[in-house]
Amino acid sequence: MGLEKSILRLPRGLRDFPPEEMAKFSYVENKIRRVLELYGYQEVRTPIFERFDLFALRSGEEIRSRMFVFSTDEGEMALRPEVTAPIARMVATGKLDLSKKPLKIYYIGPCYRYDEPQAGRYREFWQAGVELIGSPYPEADAEVIRLATRVLEELGLEGYVLRIGDMAVIRAFLTQEGVPEEAVNRIIGPLDVLTSSLDKLRMYREKLSEANSGRPLGPDKLSDLIRRCDEIRRLKEEELLKMDAGESLIPKAYEGLLEPDPRVYRLKELYEEGSFDEICDVLDKKAEELVVLTKLRWAYYGVEYGPGQTYKMPEEVFDKLMELMSISGPGDEALPALEKLLGRSGQVGQALSRFEEALKALSWFGVEGFTVDMSIVRGLEYYTGTVFEIDFPFLGAQKQVCGGGRYDKLVEEFGGPSLPAVGFAFGVDRLVLALERSGKVPPARPRCDVYVIPISEEVLDYAIRASEQLRSSGLRTEVSLSRRKLREELSIADKLGARLAIIIGPREAEEGKLTVRDLETREQVSLPLKEAIRHVKAALAGGKT
RNA sequence: GCCGGGGUGGUGUAGUGGUCAGCACGGGGGCCUGUGGAGCCCCAGGCCCGGGUUCAAUUCCCGGCCCCGGCCCCA
């Protein structure tokens, strides 16, 4: 009787790593270690779980449902969803030698999130990250970004997209416009959702207007498009109903902007009959409505940011913020645009100059070809300055392999000294995926180079002693533990990928020799141990790779 | 939460409303006694679960579970 199948089943989103798979991971991890140590970073390790509150401190109670939480007699614990907070805890509690400031540390280890798995997303995933703690200067930001691109280069991965933004600029702008500090995070999050929705709508629009015939979208995309439009329609109609009932806070004067448009119900038909122009028109309208709706809500309902506290954003501020977030392009285009929009004075000007310096420092490190993108707002609230992301577009939905930025307040918020910091994390699984998809996985190394075959039991003694000698001289050697027949052993040696077999029978034992057989050429010679070792080394060095 | 595509020995697969569900690799055993890296022979092992349709379901239908993708969200 076998065991109940269900107890053997791996929990959802977890994976085993057989040797072939593990080899790819080790390859990536080793590359990462080598690059980071080249820059003087040292590896650390933190526990796999910590107090739940440590992770909730910054991200809020809401993330409970996205983590693995369990209770113990010491209170609630959570499997770590990321490693920045534990590192900050380590620093804040004085575990690191601050006289070596800036601290340069890195980690590679598993993290856990209670999410629905899909391609490139698992409940247990590996992160490799860097934290540079104690330098407030732009060259620190630049070095950290350089580390990330250097790892990708060393892995031979091409076609990545590096986008850089700056939270300090955005925060300074909002503060200058009179937005309360605590409200800033409440604004940035939803704004990110808004801009990414607009991006999607714009993308569909482009695809439709480029192709005049055929099916440019595919069923998945089409249904997403319809869903998004319908979502906007729903929001809009809710508001109109409220207006009719006199319950809306938005003045009736805006009613015209929110007028219903029956075409949303016919999007599928329109698509099937090829009326793409019509759909584009609907998309334009919907995008505009979404902006107006959000703007009006924020202006008249306000944004809640604490118990009983709301901030009502003036429409001009909203417009300017949208404009700021939409700035994107190469540095020599984006920076002038930023200056034009924000000016050079006050905190905003300072933040902008700081951002420029970071980008300039990046060029000293030889990093080119990035995009300035003010809309990248990393989900986590603790970022205070430069933020960046690296994507491989060919990975599809889970294309982001790296994300990071500056977090100058975190250590202090954990009760430690005031230490500015900048860091990032790689998704190791996704790096492996990217490597596979671009055919850059190095060929697997065979289990051993030399396979020793004792022909009979009497020579086991001699064969094993000889194997030990081979190993002592650095040769990766297996000695057969299977007592099989010679021809089967040869077949196995071949399958294992060994380059050479060493055959040992009574003859060899008697003469004190080893018969070395080249498994490719099938040539063989009998030599005394020392010479055999030399011969093997020459063969291994001489052959391919 | 939503939308697709799938579940056949350990792995990869073929196939069928009704005989014994086929093949490859892998596993176990045998012939073969130091290179015949092969070959041959034998053995073990499978239609995800539950309902329905039917004389008969692994096959058709429905539901569930699971896996794989995509959307949302995130890293």
C-alpha cells in the first residue's frame, strides 16, 4: 500500500530542485556572489522567519493575508517576504560594525509569499539583494545600480530594460503643494494603479490603430480591454447615480464629463466587425474619464490618510502630478522636462539636482541606456529617493527581475541610528528563467571526470585505494559501487558524462597499474599510478572545454 | 477574484464508447564470464476524484481537485 497521495504532494507554489535545476541556480548564485564581492560586498544571512510585526511595521496590517503567518508562545511570526526589513533590523540593533561605514552587505536566500503561483511566481522564491548602508551620496545610488547591471552582464543576459525614477522629487513636489506628509503614500499607491491603467489603455489603442485588419489583440487582451472599459463605466455610473440622488460631493456641473456611452456594451461586436477606429475613440474617452473621475474624487471627496483625516487635492495639483508622473524618456529629454515642470527652487529643486547627480554618477560607472521614468513607484513605502527596476520584456507578466532604491529612513524607524541606505533585490528564479529563455544556460557539468571500474570483488581494495589517490590529486573521481559487469559499467560511465574510465582487474592489481580508457576515442593504456594521473590530467586539459 | 489549456505506469507519450490500454526511457531479473559501451528475453508498474448519459465510460457530459498559462495584484 502506498501512502495517501495527498501527503506526498508538494504544497502549492513550492518546488523541488533536482540536480540539473539546482545547477542553474548555483550558477546564477555564484555569478552574483562573484560580482558583489568584486565590489567589496559581504554576505550575511538572516532567519527565515521573524516577528510578524517587523514586516507589518512599514507595510501595514493588510499584508497579513499575503504572508505565511503562524503563532508561537512568543507571539506571531511570519516567513519573511523580503530581506530588507530584517537587514534594517540587524543594523538597527547594532549587529553590524558601523565603524566600517558604509556597510556593504548582500544576501541570497528564500523568501515566502502567500500568492497565487504562475509562471515566474512561486510561494517560495529566492531573492539576492544588496544593501549599501551609510552613504547618502548619489555615487552610492549609482554604484548599487551598477551592481545590478553588472550581474546581468556577467550572466550574459541582454535586452534588459532599466528604468529609474525618484521618490524624493515626487515627495518634495507634493510637500511643496501642501500635501500632508502622511497623505503622500496614500496618493502615490493609487496613482501608480491609475497610470498603469492608462498605459494599458494606451497600449491597446496603439495596437488597434496600427493594424487595420485581422485580429491584433487575441482573446485574452480583448477581454481585458472590455473589462477595463466596463470597470470605468461602472465607476462613472455609480457617481452619476449619486449625483441624481443628490448624494454626490462632486458638483453637478461636471455631469457632462461623465455622460454614459452605450458603445462600451458593444466593444466585442465592434472588434469583430473590425471597427477599430470606433474602439480607439471609446478607449480615448475612457482614459479621459478615468482621469477626470479620479481627479474629481480626490478634489471633492479627498484622500483619507488617517483616522478621520482627509486631504482634498486641488485640481491643478492633480494635473501637475499627472504630468510629473508621465515624464519618461532618456535622461537628456526627461531632465529638462522635469526642470520645466518643477523649477529649480526650494526642496523640489534640491531633490531634482540630487537626482541629476545620481544619473551623472551612473555614467561614471559606465551605465548607459536607461530610461528615466517618474511613474515607477515601487510598491513598498519605505523608498525615499532614487528608485529603479529592471525588466526583461520577453519574460511576459513576471518580467521584473530586479527592483530597488534608496530608503534613508528605514533604519531609524526601526529604532536604530539615522543611516541612509540604498539597495535592491534580484528575483533569482526569474534570472534563471531569463537565462533559459535566452539560451544562456551553461552546459551541465558531468558528475565526475573519471569513472573507476573494478572488474571483480578481489580488486575492490586496489581500485578504491587508487580512486582515493586520484581524488587527492584533484581529479573528480567516482568508483563504481555497483559490482556490475564491465560492459555495463562502461555504458554507465558514458552516461554519467565521464571523460575517462579506469579499468581495474586482477592484471592491473598484480602489475600495480591502472588501465585508462578514453571514452570518446576508446583508446586505452596501462600505466602505473603516478603516470596514470599525469595522463588523465593531460587528457582532461587537452580535450574540449 | 476572473479567463483559457490540460490531467494515461516513476518520467515522456500513443490511443480507444466494448477484446489484453500501446510505445520509449527508467526500475528489477536473466542470457552474456576483461571493453559485444551492444543485443535478446522475462517481470513489476498506469487511464486524477465524484456524479451523470449508456447494456457498456479511460474515452461523451457536469462538478470537484490538481497542474500549466494569462488577467488583476505583487517581488
